[in-house]
Amino acid sequence: MTTPNVNLTQRHSDFIQRVIAEGGDASASEVVREALRLLEQQQEENRLKLQRLREAIRMGIDQMERREFTEMPLDDVEDYLDGFMWKSDSSAA
């Protein structure tokens, strides 16, 4: 296993020590590995969200080009999009 040297701020060092003291992890290495796992997970989730967003944009552009859309007052667009986003989030789970 590779052992890179990492410089931490005092805040991060204190956080690691607090996690260990509270019994969250047994060592600084475990804390850092868990943090990296969470970062990887977050980046993958963001990648998938961006992919879904690009697909939705492409679908919307295609529908506009085919004139398959419903006009609505600008005031209603935000409410519509909020509802659309909730549907997309729940279907991705």
C-alpha cells in the first residue's frame, strides 16, 4: 500500500483526532480513507446527475425542434421545474 505524505490544516487535523476520540475510526488513515470514499461517491453522483441533466436538455431540445411543447406563463415555470426535479431524483434512487 502506498503511503503518501499529506499536509493538513490544523482544523482538519483536529477533526481527525476528534473522530478517533469519539470512536468513529481507529486511526487517522481510516478517517482519511473514509473521507476519500465519500469524495469518490460524491463525484460519481455528480457525474451521473450531470449526465442525466445533459440527457434531459437534449430531449428538451429535440422536443422543441419537433414543436412538441406546451407554452406556459413564466411564473409557472419554476414550479413546474421543481416538480420535475423531484420526480427525477426519486426515480434515480
